[in-house]
Amino acid sequence: MIQEIRIRNFLSFKEEVNFSFEATKDTFAEDYQVVEVAKGIRLLRFAMIYGANASGKSNLLNVFDFLHRFWFDKPDDMDEKTGVVPFRLDNTTNNKPSSFELIFYVSNTKYWYQLELDEKQVYTEKLFYYKSVQPTLLFNRELINGQSVISFNSAAVKVSSIVREKISVECLKNMSFFAARDKVNATIPEIDTAKDWLKKQIMPMVTPWSSMFQYAEEQMLENREIKSYLLDFVRAADFNIVDITTQIEKREVTQDFVDFLMNRSGLTEQDKEELKKNRFVSTTRTDFIHTVHNERGEEKYNLPEELQSEGTKRICGLEAAIYMAIQNNGFLFIDEVENSLHPQLLRFILLNFLRKELSRSQLLITTHYDPLLNEIGEIFRKDSIWFTEKTKSGHTEVYSLTDFNGLNRLSSIQKAYNYRKFGAFPEINL
């Protein structure tokens, strides 16, 4: 589980900001919204972020998206950019490194990861774990004379000189240690436990433009339990859907279309040979079985996915992702979660996630839908609410609702937010 992340000089974050899942002493809903990962360390399963447009909400989610890609993407050569984007609205930061720190738990073991890099190269990269109150270094990577130099703490990690040399050779100055580590056949359990958690448990970012229904189709083809889960959800949400069928269909295509596909990237040589030989493409087809009640009684009708609403298809995709997060104790982050959703359905989706007891899954969302603030104390905890605000100098500040005093005296958190008590609100000049 993620405890906290610190960011400096990345996108709209100029000064260091700190976002944390650490719970306060509040006991509300702690049985299923709070996980005690170690003695005295209580982490939230859910958090949501409010703020005006262009205040940096999405950028906070983009931090996790960038890190995951950087950790495991392998550049073709050392001239490829790292993908990091420094704060651009100040000429003193444009050429300075960006830095990140992530504190997370794998089971009950605490890890602390550090990274400093610019658009061309990594300056430092470190991983610590805690076997006591003090951190123990696992690996240290630094830039010396334009080359990445990697060292391991021999008191904590047993790595042969051959393996160390192979990883050092693979680790280009513009790539992560973890990407280089994946290219070397070796066993380093103390490091691999953390690496594998970061790789598998941090899920892809969901945006308003993500092809979520395609994701749901792929998951349903691989896992029947997801189909049962989605059916239970849409039935509970009263969609009149009683079944969903997903299958692979082969469709014959014209020679002109074959020629068009041959010129597109993404096809393997095997795919191209198969296409030239058979002139068929494989497509996924999903049908929804609906029930209706009319003068003839109850009837069932089969409707293809193209006749479903965007909201229905997005719900299926979101719930498929949430299911995977719950099953794998993953970390899922969704930007503008309310997109294409009715407010009551949004409430139901979030409540359905939060009711999952004994789960170490975490969900981080951004939203503009402020009526959810009136559910604090009914569904949501105070410490799960965060805000982003853009300052006059253009950089983003991040802060928690619990930073404010007198919350218990407020009759409505939503009204207080709309009266600008917490900031993070658009300033519209008429």
C-alpha cells in the first residue's frame, strides 16, 4: 500500500508537495477503509481530490503514471528523453532536476524510494527498506562522469559481481534501475519484492478518454469471475441487463484494408503473414441481454455494445478495473471519475469499493462533483479529502481537509467549500 509521495519540480509542482494516505486517529469506518500495515501505521484505502480546472488535480495522478512508465519502459538508446517535465513557469526551475520520493508497504515491510532526474538523465536513484526504525539502503545509483554507477549494500543484499556488472551495463543514464534489473536473469529478493509490487500493483491511469469498455472486454475474455462480478453490479444498479456475452469473431476484410494494415505499426511479422494468407481480422464482440416488461409479459432482447450508452460502457470498464484492484490489492487512480455517470451511480460505485473488507486495494480519484462532500461522516472520512490550488505564481499546492480547524462545527462541508473556506475553487470574474 502507498503511504505517501513527495514531488518537486514536476509539471505544475514547483515546490515540494506531499500527498499521504496515512489515516488520522478518526475511528469512522476504520474497519474497512483503514488498514494497519504496521504497528501504529494506519493507511487509507481511498482518497479524492477537489480543485478548480487547471489547478493540478490531474497532475497529481500523472505523477504515478509517469513513474510507472519510467520504472519499466526500456529506451532504445541513451539519447531518448526520460519523459520528465519540469515546472515551466519559472526560468529558475526549467533546467533543474525533478525529484520524487515514494513510501510504500509490501505486506508489512516498509520501502522508501528516491529518484532525481531531468529530461536527459538520472542523477540519483535509491531504495531503502525498514527492518527497524532506521532505513536500510538496498541499492544506490548515481551519475558519475556521465555514466550510471550502481552499488548494493552488501550487508542487506547478496549480489554477485557478475550480476552487479550486468545491471550496470544495462542501466543507461536515461532509464530506471528497475528496467535494467528486469533485463538481467538473477534473483535479488530484497529488491525484487518492491520492484514487482510497483510493477504489478500500480495500475494504469484511468482518464475520461480511456477505452474502459475495451479493457472490460479483454478482462471478461480472460476471467469468468469478472463477468459474474459485472453482472451482479449492473443488476444491483438496475440496468435491466441479465447477461453479457463476449467473444472473438473473425471477419473477412478487403485487399485494400489488408494493404492499409500492412503499413501500420504494431503488427508483428507473424500477424502480417497471417493476414496476407487468410485476409481475416479478429474482433471482439459483446452483446447485452436486456429484459423488458410489456403487455406480453417479460421478454429478452439481445443488443450489441454499439447500442449501449456511453455511461453503461464506462461503468463496465470502471468496475472491471476496480474488481482487478480489489482482487490484486492494487492501486487504481481515476481522473474525473464522474464522467458519463449519474451522481447516484457514482455514489454507488464508490460505496461498493469501500465496503470491501480485508482488502489492501487503494483508490485515488479526482472529481468536480462537490455533493460527495456532504457524505463525509456517512460514507467518507475527513482525512480522505484533499485539495489542489494554483497559486498566483502558477504552481500547485496540495493540502488536506484535515488541515482546517473547526470542521465538526460546520453544518455542511459542501457549503463551506462553495463559500471558499477551503480554497481550491475557481475564481470567476464576471
